[in-house]
Amino acid sequence: MSTLSKAQLARLAQQLQQLWQQASELDRQPAAGKPQHWFDSALFSVHSPYLADYVAQSQRHLAHLTEQGQQLSAAARQRLTERLQQQIEALLRAFVNSPVRQKHAKTLKQRSKAVVQQLSASSQQLYQQLSDYQQFESRLQDMLRLATQDQSQEGTTKQLQLQARLGRCRRAIDEVEQQIQQLESGKS
């Protein structure tokens, strides 16, 4: 075989076996966040959240190269050897970067939890503000009813002032209700 010797193929097989063991161990660890594909589809045809699946594909390429290498053309052997080399390099980088990836996923999970807590607190604040405004609106309506009984000039002035305050209060209630609606539609 002109591209790789039998000794080189044996070393690759041993290296892939070690990578498979490492991948299996890494795959058993709980995944933080939503699992994603590890590699570009141009390099691996596998789409999996598990590294062992990618190593298994490289092992299949190596087995094909080992078993069928003599029947393949030199160009085909060269392409398969280069693909195998690229896959192994990518797998090695993935193992080196997996702690970083896990840390990043954990950080993202913590950030999303903080955002959810903030939204929840914001939602509670808005509902509390809405309740306060509605209580204020009720008090203003009661004051307005009392003011309508007073037929004097002062009573009329007071009625106009209370109606203006009631109008501002109702606008504030509408604004808070819109904020609540926007917040809740953003959660969905």
C-alpha cells in the first residue's frame, strides 16, 4: 500500500480505539444544554450529539482503507487517507476543546436561568404595579363620586382635576398591561 503502511494503519486503529474509549466516557457525562452536532457535515456524514458516533465513522473509513485499500485507485486511497487524517485531527481538537465546550454550555445555562429569573421578577413587578394602579383608580373613582355631590364651583374644579388624574391613571394602567402582554408574548 503506497499511502499508509500496515504499521501506520495499525497505529491509526489503536489511536481510534483510544479515541473511541475517550468519546464513550465523555458521552456518558451529562450534557449541559441542548446537544448539538460536533462537526461540519463536509467532514463527517454523521449528525449526532455523541462523539463516539463520529469516532465510529472514522473507524469504518479505516476498516475500508485496510480491507479494500489494494482494490482502490491511488487517487481514491489518497482521498480516503486525507479524509481520515482530517477526521482524526478534528476529533483530537474536539477532545482538547470539550472542557471549554462544557464550560460554555454551563455558562449559557446559568445565563438563561438568570434571564428567566429576571423576566419572572419583572413580570411580578409589573403585576404589582398594575394592582397598585387599579387600587388608585378605584380610590379616584370613589373621590369623583363624592365630588359630584358637591355642586359648588370648588366641587366642579375638584371634579375636573379628579377626572384628569383618573385619565392619567387609566393611561398608566394601559401601558402596564401592554408591557405585561409584550413580556408574556416574548416568553412564548
